[in-house]
Amino acid sequence: MSIEKEVEKRNHRKLGQELELFMSMEEAPGMPFFLPNGMVIRNELENYWKQKHQKAGYQEIKTPIMMKQQLWEQSGHWDHYHENMYFSNVDEQNYAIKPMSCPGAVLIFNSKRRSYRELPIRYAELGLVHRHELSGSLSGLLRVRSFTQDDAHLFVREDQIESEVDKVLDLIDEFYSEFGFSYKLELSTRPEDFMGSVEIWDKAESALESVLKKKELPYQINQGDGAFYGPKIDFHILDSLGRSWQCGTVQLDFQMPGKFNCQYIGEDNKPQIPIMIHRAIYGSIERFMAILIEHFAGEFPLWLSPVQARILPISDAHVSYAYQLKEHLEIAGLRIEVDDRVEKIGLKIREAEKQKIPYMMIIGDQEVENKSLAMRKHREGNLGQMKIEAVVDQLRGEK
């Protein structure tokens, strides 16, 4: 198959419709609607994210979607980003719908007095953001106006920068390895429209470069492509076709904590300004889902599959046992469907294959009598007769 045909076969908009994952509507351009199957994948991605972050010492937060315009002026987003923002007026006050979650995390940090002993403080947030993208640039889940960033904001002392960036790089590597992605790294440096002094920028760029060199990670310099508030390390993941997608980012920020007068009491009992590390791994849930759909061609690993197995009774006489089996498997934590239509078993198998269901469980007279089932695997065909306990062990082991 040519690369063009393979790319088209994997098109996430086409597969999103065929597998009933998401839809786009004229009533909300660029703001996707997630269907039940798509929500299973989304929830699994978010649950995995939460478990990994809790284990890595992050505290999860949630900040408002809409905050006063003054906040965005103070953060610098107004000067550098307001063309991409949405606004509202409430009680004769101007508000902005957040395009990023950073200022909200800063407000939480500033909500009480801090000591150097508390740092690093690691806040993680699945933050819903909105950005005004031109209508002609919108594309499925890859380019949208409403999306959830898997943000994290770390408040650190200057002596903690390199160790924390090192841990972030390890965490990102752990995530991408789970999905089978390799990646390339870029160090993006000071843009023309930068905030702060050249001296501080040089210090920040040097800190990021030092971590990359100590970890012996190959990287390229992306001159002038840093965020307006600091340099960054960008991750470009490579999918199963070798295509590159920019996803994760680690950004060092010496600017925003000063703008918001963030402080902690140092060991010398004097106020100090922390440094912020902005960090994302998926980039956004929506875009990462689009990449996964195309990477796996809709044939997701078992733990991400909306339906992990479909039970196919051969006739009405086997439907009752099929539903007993479904209940047993669901208690074991598996996602199961029963195809109880009055159709030939061959049609049911073909449709399950087309819908990329990982496993099919065929129930006939023999299976009812033996309290077993005939297993099939997507693309691989018959696996033979299996007892229910063996099926549970196999599927839970594969998760």
C-alpha cells in the first residue's frame, strides 16, 4: 500500500466517524463533541495521567475557565496573545476565557505564605482552554478552538531547576514509551517578542541545555521559537508512519513569578522569587487522541479500546448465557458488548472486525453446555475454546 493510501486509511476524522469517537458540528466550529466511545479513550488517558502524576509527587488543581481581563494584562498574555483570546463582559467588567492555565496556578501559589522547605511545589491541571483559530485552519481534533491541556506548573528554587527538569524529562519519556512513540528534542530559544532581560534569558537557556547534555540526549536548537516568557524543550513524537508531531513541552519561566509578586521565605529568612516550570506531556488531550487514532489506525491497545470484547451468540437460545457472561466479565473490570441481533454469525464477526473490536467471544450450544466460549482475536482469527476464568486472566494480563 502506498504511503498516501496508508495516511488516508488512518485519517483520524474518517476513523473518528466510523468508530463513533467524536463529531464536529456547525453549531460549535472547532469545539469537538465526544461520543461515548471517544469518552472511554479520553477517560483512560486522563486516568493514566492522574495516576502517573500522583506517583510523581504532583498535586492536582482546577482553576476557572474565565477570569478578569486585568489578570491577563498582568501576566503578559494580553500584550502577546490577545488576538487569539475570547472575551466576555459580566457585571460591567471585562473577562477573558483562558487560553492557558498559568495565571490560575500562580494565584493558587500566592494564596498563602510559602517557605523554601515547601519547594518544589508541583501543580498539575487538566485545564479546558479556548483559543481563537482561523476557521480555515480547523482540522478534526488536530486543530481546534476548545481543548484540554495537560498542564503542570512547578514552582522551584533556582538550585532545583536542573533536578526538576531532569525528572520532568524522565516522566515524559515514561508516557511516550507506554504508547510506543520515539521522539526528537528541540531547544527553542529567545524569540524577538520576548519578555525580560537578555541576561535572564541566557541563564534560562543555559539551564535547559545543561540538563540535556548531562542526560546525553540528542537535540537541535530551534532559534527564536521560545515562548515569550522563557525558553523551552519541545518533544516531537514519531508515529508508526514516521511522521513527526510536536506534543510535549518543558518551559522555563523567570518572568511571570515576578509579575505576580510570587514569593517564598528563603533559608536566610528573606523573601525570594521562585522560578516557574511550565510543562505539558500530551500537549492537549484532543490532539493526542488524534495522533493515537492515526498511530494505531483505530486498532487501539486493549486498555484504550472503547469495547474490549464483543460477545456473539449464534442464536436466540444463547443470548441468556451471553448476558450472564457479560455481567461476569464486567465485574472483572472489562468493557463488554453483546451483539444479540438475529443475524448470521459470519456477519456479526465481519462487523466486529470492521469496527476493530479486539476480541470476539462466540457462544453456541457447546459453549453453553461447557460454560466456556470460543475466542477470536481481531486480525488473528480463532484462538480456540476457553474457560471464562482463563479469558479474564488473558485480557486483564494484556491490559
